[in-house]
Amino acid sequence: MQPHTMNVQDILVEQRGSDIATSSLDFRRESRMLFDDCAATYPAMDPYWGSFDELRRELDLDDLLPELAVAGGVLDAGCGPALHLRDMIAWWTTQAPGSRLQVTGLDFSKPMLARAVRELPEPVDSVRTRFVLGDLVQPDWHPPHLLDCVLCLNNTLGNIVGHDLHSVSADRLRVSADFRRLLRPGGLFLLSVFDRANLPRTDGTVSAYSRDRRIDTRLSDVARGDLVLWRNCADGDEHCCVSHWFTEKEVQELLKSVGFTDLHLCTIGPRILCSARCQ
Ligand SMILES: C[S@@+](CC[C@H](N)C(=O)[O-])C[C@H]1O[C@@H](n2cnc3c(N)ncnc32)[C@H](O)[C@@H]1O
């Protein structure tokens, strides 16, 4: 495909406005249906996806290794097909062979979790893995112990949406506060989100990002980093998801406001990576 040189405003102008009555849309359900549909190919359609290796390198995870298995283990919130957990387990078993680790992947998409289970390599004695079908917006899962580490990666936090669009920032705040509550004092939160500064790039990456998705011009608010994206799904309908793009300042304010401390942020390509501590 030829790279386009256009900015996101051009793309928005090109798109048809949505004529769907949004008052009847349940955005959480829409989002789940879209992610269900993406499960088989994820993350092939997402050129902004970042690997566990990147996280490990940029956030100095090797130094933090001993902290990841004090008691409660690791939760990957919105784990998708658990590609990060898979790499994390491989890293753990090489770096700390024989040491016990408990990892939990949680997602609201059954097909994502089914793929995670299917593709997970042979179990290792020292690593206990489990998957939970659950909703971060309406959490009904509680780990038996406070966790050592929570991961929320590749803009899962930006995908958070409740039943309607008006409460997305409140939903994000609530979900972030839940992450902090799940962690033991001193526990580690690792986040990666999309960087709003990258939204209006003119090198074609934004058009690549929206390659198989249609940006809804009526419901999106580019200046605030809020996109609503539609995708043609296998059930013959279009379904939509929300994708919020963050500024570094916003990430800092959000995490501090729910009680995280010791924040370290870096921007790598289109992603903001952040590590933070539970007070
Ligand atoms: C962009 S994908 C990221 C997947 C994974 N974190 C990664 O980095 O590869 C977002 C994931 O979050 C899940 N998700 C979105 N909203 C959710 C919610 N409210 N509760 C649980 N999972 C959710 C989706 O099903 C999807 O698997």
C-alpha cells in the first residue's frame, strides 16, 4: 500500500460522517464486539503496537525482576491474546529459572482469551497462569492477594468505555483507581498508551492506523485525543471502539490523582510508556 502524506484532519474530512443514532448505541458492547472480531489477527492491524521487549528495555524491567513475585503476582489488564504475558513468562524463566511467578490475564473478549489459552506455550512448573473473563469497567474479579504488578498495555486504558461516550474520562479514572487498589504498597504499575502528539503526523502512520477502521468524524474529537473508530466485522455489521490518545501531562495527572507515585515516563515512537508505584 502506498504511504499517504496527509494529516489526520485530512483523513477526517475524507471520511463519511456517521449517521448512526448514538443514543441507542451501547459503546461497551460495541467495543467488545469489535475486539472479539479482531482476536484472530490482533495486532496485525495495529501498526502502533509495542512489544514486551520494548517495555523491558525502556522501563528497566530487568532491575525490577525480584519485585514481580513477592506474593501476589502479575495482572495483565486487558491482556488480549496475552502476547506480553507470553514474552514475560519466557523472560522470567530465563532470568529467574525455577522462581515462582503467578500471572493472570484479564479481558472482556472471549475470543481474545481463547486465543491466549490456545497459543500459550507448554506450562512451566514454576509459573502459574490463569485467564479471567472480566470487565475492567464493571469489575467483579478480585485477586486472592494484593498484586505485585499490574500491566495495562498498548492503549487498553485508551479503549476503556462504559455504556456511553460522556463518561469515558471518568471511566478511565475509575479503572486507574482500581488498578492502584489491586496493588500491594510499593507494587508496580506498567502502562503504555498512545501519544497524542503522534495523532496529527503526516508520514502516513495515522492513515495506516485507520487502515481497516473508519474514523467517525461526528463522534471523534481529535483536539482532545478522542477517536471513535468503526470496523466492518465478520457478523456483517460495523462495530466501533473508542481510542483515546494521551499527553504525557495527562498520564501524570491521571496516575497521581489516583495515588500513584514515583512516575517514570518515556515516549517511544507513538507510545508513552510509564512505570509508577502504589503508595
Ligand atoms: C488494544 S488491545 C491491547 C491488548 C494487549 N494489552 C496488548 O498489549 O496486546 C485492548 C484489549 O483490551 C480489552 N478491553 C477493552 N476494554 C475492556 C474492558 N472494559 N474490560 C476488559 N478488557 C477490555 C480488549 O478486548 C482488547 O483485548
